[in-house]
Amino acid sequence: MSKIDVARAADVTITTYGKIERGESVRDVTYGKVEPVLQWADGSCRDILDGASAMPVAPSPVAGAVYAEIDEATLEEDFVESLRSAVIAVSDDTTTADIRKLTEAALEEWKRRRAANPGITDTN
């Protein structure tokens, strides 16, 4: 989902969602709107702000829901875009070349791990 899609689905403004992505504090009720949209467990946003490196994924809010499959190219594009956005959000002095190198290295590692674990899918 794009930032706008998440903000709309969570019924928050794009400005507020931007604050969440940048790690700026918002009301807990706002985190409570965003977490289900991202399929994160309750309290995950606060946990991340407190230094957690991972969070449990919440079960699907709709029992028996069927999700459309995403082709590999779209999945890669989303991965790269997310990584770039994260690097930009946390670093004021990272150059474009540094971001490109980091993104390429992370993408190669991601592909390697996916190839090494063919039985694991993104929906598992």
C-alpha cells in the first residue's frame, strides 16, 4: 500500500501518517487506527518507538479473506521504495549514492533469502 492508501484506510491525514513513519509521537488512538491497516498487532507502533526491532503480525481482521497475489516485480518495487523511504526518514546526511548502494545490497540479500527458502511465501 502507498502512504496515501494507508492513511485513507486508517482514516488519518497523510500528515499524521507521515509523523508516524518519521517516528514522531502521535496519540495512541491514532496508532490504533494504523496498526490494523498494516496488519500489525496492537501496540506495535509504540513498541517500535520504544526500540523493538520486530513486531508480531496480527491475524487477518477478516476471517476467510482472500488477498490478491502480487507479482514479483511489484513486490521488488515496493521493497525498494520502502527501504529508501526508511533510510531517508532516519538519516539527514546519507547521499543518493549511499542510498542506492544500500538498496542494491539489501535487495540482493532479500532475493538470496527468498531463493534459499522457496517454501516460504509472503502470505505465510
